[in-house]
Amino acid sequence: MKIKDQKDLEKLKVKGLDSLYPKAMKINVGLATCGIATGAQAVFESIVKEIQKQGIDAVVSKTGCLGFCQKEPLVDVWQPDSARIIYCEMNPEKARDLVNELAQGKTRREWALCKLEEEEFIIEGTKRKYSITGKNGKDIPLYQELPFYKKQKKIVLRNCGFINPDNIEEYIARGGYFTLARVLSNLKEEQVIEEIKNSGLRGRGGAGFPTGVKWKFCRDAPGDMKYIICNADEGDPGAYMDRSILEGDPHSVLEGMVIGAYAIGSHEGYIYVRNEYPLAYQSVKQAIEQAEEYGLLGENILNSGFNFEIRISQGAGAFVCGEETALLASIEGRIGEPRPRPPFPAERGLWDKPTNINNVKTWANIPVIIARGADWYSKMGTAKSKGTMVFSLVGKINNTGLVEVPMGIKLREMIYDIGGGIPEGKKFKAVQTGGPSGGCIPSELADLEVDYEKLTQAGSMMGSGGMVVMDEDTCMVNVAKYFLNFTRDESCGKCTPCREGIKRMLEILDDISKGKAEEKDLELLESLAKVVKDASLCALGGTAPNPVLTTLRYFRNEYEAHIKDKKCPAHICPDLIRYSISKEKCTGCGLCLKECPQKAISGEKKKPHSIDKNKCIKCGICYEVCKFDAVEID
Amino acid sequence: MLNLTIDAKKVSVEKGTTVLHAARKLGIEIPTLCYHEGVSPYGACRVCLVEVVKGRRTGLTSSCTCLVEEGMEVKTDSPGVLESRRLIVELLLARSPEVKKIRELAQEMGIERVRFRKEDKECILCGLCVRVCEEIIGASVIGFINRGADREVETPFQAQSDVCIGCGACSSVCPTGAIKIKEIFDKRILETWHTELELKSCKICGRYFAPKKELEQLKGKVELPEEIFEICMDCRRKDLSRKISEIKTGMI
């Protein structure tokens, strides 16, 4: 069936609402990658089995990631007469028992994470209140009052965890494709660009170039054939925002792309998604097929005469292909290597035609901005960074997950309020934003407001949205080494500073971590960092030294301790630490002796043990197993 | 015509000119390694870096790829440029300490010692061989393999090439002498590319003079008398001088 106008969309919306809120109970299982990794597929199957066994009138559906990945697998239960209750940390047995309880009209309070009494339909700007008559879940905390969700504002993630990504009607039910219909029937191309410009939206891939301006460049570039591309080559360690959006709400990206294509004057688009995201690929592929079937993609979209088709191009797993010129080369079937800019892709892009490339999150923002208006959107955020940003909050943090917050939120709020602080009561040491291209921001800057400018001033960058939290046990030299090791492997190797320079920086860092470096090596490291940053061909090399430069800027004393005192203050670098057993504390229990893989520990029962330094490989097992804190590191 | 200043000297150049060429027009020498007039610019060695001021922005860029824009201000000898070039050459010298070209460049820049662990690679990955083989010869025998620090120029699967015509353009364009070609009796051996090709013998003197494959390809590309492809260069020259002397002595 081809949708011709708004009326047809309305009809599908009714169908979609019936699917979202059926007459019977509906159980949604979060089946994004994060859920599946924690066993959500088995939970799903267990629920289906139990429902069939008991003969319960219920619908079981899959949904995307609700963001609280720490608590996966998440299962949410919607019933026509009660609040939506979200259960967390499920397993097949708990899921089976839950269905049993539900069948008897009960809930399991102790497994519940939170409940929703209403849902926000962000496109329409409305709230849909559930009719709650039952008493179920009365003492369960509200979703919007849970510290993890309280400060979040979901625009890009509006549908993730709320709809079945495989069901286009559920997307339409929450206002999806209505914006496109309005754009194609009522708005001129320039008006769309103007609205995006006025909204202040900046590229969410990390560099933060104003999206409207970028679109205008491409629209104004001479040429009949123009391309638009969605960059889903998310490769930063610890970042998975784009994956979750494609898995949980692919149509939001497609709708954004069609609107962009109309504004720019393009009839062909690509989604470049990395091969390591098989689920995201499947999800997008299916979404494209559905949208084509409904006439929302392809020829004569919504009977407007506008044509636009989207193809998927799969990357082969090179981090550098996230760089736009390398991405273009990769789509063209050449080696994914950057080329000098200018010419910029807006002028000469895919197959030398004007091309506009935006990140997944940028595209997903578009329908909301057009629907709600630039004024509404630009009220959120700071002076130069508008709207919200999606971060994947990972590392040494209690609440790992995907969070969407208004720009300008303080790091402190991200880490302590949303993230719930550092596990085991440890001290917060630093946070790494922007992945291998970003930097480490120390705890002293916890009041920093997160936006493009502030992060850059602090020596880091917004990047695509990875946020890795580190605690007091983290060695900053080791962190710099980790990221440089990553960029050394992922550099394409084309230009000298990036290929040779990063390699040499890593050598120096390695020497530092082994206590083999001298003070002058630190100078050399700094001058190398500067040249790699300034002289590299593309942004990979241009930002690769950031982890080194920021750790040097904020944690220089740690570098100096490694060099001058030959000590690793965080007790991480194996060459600079020594394990010994305290004679006073050791009870001679023999546990360490039993566990030591090198047989380096000796001693008689009930008498203090000792470690043979020559045999010890510093694996730290004795330290971990000792119940009397008798194993010491110095 | 576009106007720009390079090191405070004014110059006008045609649209489409690179900063490197504009500088050469002024007699300003900029070192290059991966640049060659005959193939497309690549911007990889970064030895030709210059500082470009555009409005409020200043940045380093490769002069071989950067096209001149109206009002551009270029510096080829700012401390930032010189410092970057020096360190880049030092990095290359650490990679290829025995390569003459790099040693000379380092000497010109006053680099006295290398602060990094020395390697002994001959190839500096300038990519000239790859470009000449693709763009000029049209054979695309070689390409880059691996990534980052492991990058190398190689044939597909590091195996004997069945498209190489043995022309040796790669070797003649290589600035470091990294590409080894030798001839033993009736074979031309491209060691670096794991490839051996049969040579043709001269109809007159019998000497082996060019790979059969290369001559076959040339035949299809240029319109020359058939015998040109049968005779070695020496005999062709002898033949030509014989003809000239015949003209002189009025035998024709």
C-alpha cells in the first residue's frame, strides 16, 4: 500500500496505536545489541513460551534500547488499566515467574526498575496519559523521577525502547512521517534549510559544523546529481549511540534523510554502516523496505513527485572510514583512505558529485526540529550548542548506559546524578570524551558545562558521544597508551606524521610505562604531538595526540612519577610495581600460594609467606585473593 | 588570474594552480618527496607543508595539493612550517636511515641526529610507484596493503603479478631506490613484485632488450613501424646513424 497523503498516514497511525496499546497486555523486551548481549533473547523466548503455556491473552514484542544498559535485560509490561512497569536484570527464570505473577494480576515489585504513567510524544508535543485504574505498581518509582532518567531529554532517542523498530506503523503512531508529509506539501526547500539553520543544530558526528550551513553549501553547489549520506561508521571504543538508534528507531533516520534530500535536491542517498553492526544493518534494511512499500521512499514519495532512494553500504571495519573523504572512497569501492580537503564533499563528494554527509544523530534530530520549530529547539542548550546530545556513559560508573541530555549539562551531573557515581566508593579521576580523538578531562573540571566549545577549550572534543569514566585506580599514562595504540592500528598510514609519528609517540609512552624514559623524552613526546596534530592529512591524525596532550596537561605529575621516581602511582604499569607480602598481616592461610600461576609464592602454613620476585609476573592474583590485605604493591 | 602573497612576495597565477607551483614561479624552493609532475598530487609525505592564512584561520597544509585562492597568504618559512618539516624528515630518517635522498634532505635541514629507534626500510610509502603504474601505465599492478604502521606497497596477495608488463616505471620514479629490478639472460626479474617476465631478443644483434609483454602492450598503444618492436635500442640507433651518414654522403 502506498501512502498518498496525511489522511492515509492518519489511518496507519490508528493501526500503530492499536499495536502500541492493544486491548490485552503487552510485554516488550529490549532486543537491541546491549539487551541481547545480556541474554534478552532467551528472556524473550521464555516469556513467549510461558504465555503460550498459560494461555494468557498477551502480546510479546521486541523493542530497542531504553538506555539503561546496566540493568539489561529490560522487560516492560503495559496493561490497559495500569502503569507501564519496567522490570530490569531479567533472566529466563525470572521472566517465566513474572509472567506467572502477571497472569494472576500481580506485579513483582523487587524486580521493577520504574514505571511510566504517561508517555511523551515529542513530535506532536503531547503527553499520552495511561488510564490507570488498578493499584499495580503503586510504590514503584516513576520513570521521570529515577535519577538516571530525571535530567534526560529524549529527542533523538524519542522512540528507542518505546516502539517495535520492525513495525513502521508504531513509528507513525508516535508522529513519524507526519513531518515529512508536511515538508513535502507545505514547505519550500529553502524554508527547510532556514529552519535547520535557525535551530542551531550542529553536526553530531563530533566536529560540530552547523548542519543548515552544510546543507546550503550542498544545495548551492552546481550539478544535477547530488548525494546525501548517513555516516553510521561508529568506531570509537566505548561509543554505541548510533548503533542503538539504528537498531531501535531506524525510521527516524530515514525520515530525516528524506527531508534533507528534499531540501538539498538529492535523489539518492547512502547509509554507511559498519560491518560489525549486523543488527543495525538488518534493522535499517528492513526499515528501507517498509518505507519503500508504503511510498515513503522511492519514486513519487507521498504523491508529491519527489523521488529519493536509500542504499546501504557496509564498511569493512576501518575506524578511518568515519572520516568523510575516506568514507566516500570506501563507498566507491576504493581503499578507505582520506584525501586532502578542499575540495569538500559539498563541492566534490561521492563520484565527484556534491555530497552531504551527516551523522546518524544529526539525521534523527531533523524531523523533530521541523515538527516543533527552530525556536523550540534552540531554547535547549547553550549559546552556541543547541539541543541535546546523546552520550554513551561507560567505564567506571555505576549506571552504564545511553543518555540524552540538553547541551550545557555539567559533567558532575552526568557522572553523579545520571551515572550514579563511581563503583565501590572510589574517587572519580577523569572522564574521556570524544573517543581516541578526544581528551581526558580531570575531576577538577567536573563543573564544566558540556558543549562543543567548552570541551574543545578543555583540550578534548565532543566527538560522537563516547564518555568513558575513570576512577582513582586508572593510570593516565596507560590510558594515553591505550588510545594511541588504537590510533596507531587504525591510522590508514597514508601520511607521514600520522603513520610514523603516532608509532614513535607510542614507543615513548611505552618507555615511560616501563620506567625506561628520561625527562627529555617528555619534551620529544610533546613536540611530536604538536606536529602530528598540525601536519597530518586528516582529522584522525589531527586529533590522535589529544589523549596524550590532555593527560600531559592535567596529569603531568603522573608522567613525571613514571620517569623520575620510576613509580606508577595508580599501581597499573607492571614494570613499575612490585608485589610483596606483609609479615605482620599475613596469616599464612596459603590462598595466594594456591592461586599463584607462577608458583612464585612460598611459605609454611600459618607462617608469613613470601613472593619470589624473579618468578612473579605481576598478574595481581595474590593481591585480589588475599582476605587480609597482606599483599602490598609498591 | 588569482593574486596571492608567498613569504610577503606578490604573485598572480591562473586558477587551478597549486601553491607549490605558485611558489616555484617566485623561485621559492619547497622540498617534496611524494610529488611528481607526471602523476596526480597525493599530499602524503607532508614535506611540502606551508602555512596558509585564510581570513582568521591559519593552518598547515600540503602545498602540492592546495589550490591557490584569491587573496591567499602563504608562508613557506615560518617557524611552525620549518619545525614540522624537520620533525617529519627526522621521522623518515628513522624509518629509512640508509636512503640517500632522505639523508640529503635531512642534511639540508640541519638534522644532525635521530632521536628515534632506527629501522631499515627503503620504502618511504610516497606512493609514486602506485600512482605511475595506475595513472600512466594503466596496469595497477601494485597497491597499498595493511594499515597504519604496517602499510606496504605490494602486489595483490604478495604474489606474482599477471598484469605487470615489466616496464620498470615504478622503479624509475621511486625516489629511494626501493624497487629492485634485475635482468638475467632472457628474464627481467622484478624482485620487489615477485614477478618474472620473458625478454625479447633483438632481430639484429640477438641481445635481450625488453619484456615481451611490454612490447605487446606498446604495439596496441602507439602507431609505429612493426620493426621498432623487433630491434633493440642500440641497433635502432646504429640503423639511424647509418641512414644519416648515407644522406650526408649523398648515397640516397
